Amino acid sequence: MSPEPSGVTPTESRPTGTLAPMALTMGEPAGIGGEITLKSWLRLKLGNRPFFVIDDPGRLRDLGARLGLGVPVEAVDGPEQATDVFAHALPVYPLDLPAVPVAGTLDPANAAAVRSAIERAVGFVVDGRASAVVTNPIHKEAMYASGFPFPGHTEFLADLVGSKRPAVMMLACPSLRVVPVTIHMSLAKALAQLTTADIVETSSIVDEALRRDFSIPRPRLAVAGLNPHAGEGGAMGAEEADIIVPAIRRLNDSGINAFGPLAPDSMFSARIRTTYDAAICMYHDQALIPVKTIDFDGSVNVTLGLPFVRTSPDHGTALDIAGRGEADASSLIAALDLAAHMTRRRATAVGAHFVHAG
């Protein structure tokens, strides 16, 4: 895989016209979402990746002032105003918070607003008023306490649009893309639920996304083994022969370039990473440990299989440093950058007209 920023080429030619702005959600208001939003605007304000955030304008003004960031904040009535505002101020689509956020302290009273921000962002992109959804981190404990029934963002987004296909989580950094087949569940449950059909379906969605959104004409998918040394011929487990190899055969028969199973302890080395465009992993940590080790601050979470582009920083709410001015916005900036590139490539691929917002 070529070393490109989160899988995109920064020097690619850009089509004439301007896509609608991206919708950024507030995330957990007690976390670092507000801070990295303000810092991202400072870095991107002069570029061509405009976004607006669904949040409380007053809290962002206060936060920026406390942190000495000097970010002007301007409330907008709708996404259509955001592109013109973006060059001189952070556009904010107002959303009231029931409780005043306290940095580092969760308050389930605000969970409904956090959820509403996600719902509104999806509504804007479905209506064509936003070009992509970028989500700040949510805190699952606070969401669950308010009755949130989904394991995380990925499943909630799929439910919001009634997707009949599973939403697939991909983590991307300049030198690696990884996709776990089973995601937010215990390891024991993940191993019990792993099937050939799931590997095939996940890999098929990845292949389609890499062709459409990353301009890779024939993606190379490296499929990880489950057991040490990929089972070592059955000596360390039969899952490779019984579950994974049949999936690879079915993928190859359908025209998808998948190979493996590869030994998980060596397939993420620098040399082997150059032989594939994405790694299909069997469970959550098998995928996330290598990508976070390689680029913790710059990796991006991408949801594949949705009818719109969604990205997110690949980290949590960081309650321990919230409100201190210490948060690194690199991952959110990378998420915004990748979402902008993906929407342009998707629009170009389908011959869509660019939306002149403003």
C-alpha cells in the first residue's frame, strides 16, 4: 500500500465546483470534541474542506476563550450558510444542551443531545445539504445510561438509514488500512460468531469501497488468520481451514483479489504491508492494535457500506485531559480531510453534480 495520508493523495486534481459542507457532530460534550473541533478549524479555515459543527455555539465560544484559541464562532441557520462563513468563523448549527458540560465529568442528561447531533447530521447528508458526516467521539457509558441501544456509532448510523447491508468499520492511516470482521463484542463472542459468510460479505464491501472511494482499480485484500501462525496447518486450530480458506476461495471466485490466511504476528510488518491495500481481520483488536501502534494520532475511522461518507477520529473522548488544552486534533483533521477526498471521488465516480452551497 502506498504511503498516502489516510489513503488519499493530497496532490490529486480537484473537480471544478464546491461540494456541500461536511457535517461534524459534537460528540461527548465533557470530552475533547469541542477542543479538537476548534483546533481543526484553525488548521483548515483557509482550505477547501469546509465543515459546520452541530453543537452549542455558546459552549464553543466559552471553551475557545478559556483555552486561548481565538476562534470566532458564528451560528448558522442551515448548512447552506456554512461555506461562506467558514473562511472567517467556525460555523455552528445550534443545538441546546440540557446540562452545562463539565470537562471530564459525564452527564447522561446530555446524551439525548449527543444523539440528536448525529441524527441531524445524517438528515442533512441524506437531504443533500451536507456532503459527509464526520463524528466526534461519543462516550458509550453515558449513552448506554440514557437508553442508547446500539454498540456504537457504526450500528446506529446503519439503523438511521435503514441499511440492509452491514456497516463495516475500516481504520486507515498512511501506511495501513484494516477492517475487523467482528467488532464491538467480547473476544469469546466474536470467535463464536465468526463465519465464512461474514468474511465474504465484509470483504466484498471493502473491495467495493476501495474501488469507488479510494480509486484503487483492483484492490488487494490480505486476509488474516485467526490463530497463531495462521493455525500452522491445523496444529493450532481448525478455523483457518474450516472458515477462512473457504471465504477466500469464494472471494476469488467472485473476482475479488483476496489472499491468505496470513500469520497475524507478521502481516503488519512494514515490508508485508506493501503487498496489500487493506487487511481483513477476524476481530476488533487484531485490526486496531497495529493501526493505533503505527499512527495513534493520525488514524481515521471510516464506515463503509453506508449510502454516504462517514469518518471519525480513531480515539475516544479522553476525559482525563478534557478542558486542559492538551488534546491533539490530528486525527479529526485527518478524518475531515479523508471525508472531503472520499466525497469528491464518489461524486466524480458517479458523475454527480457538485453542489454550490451558500
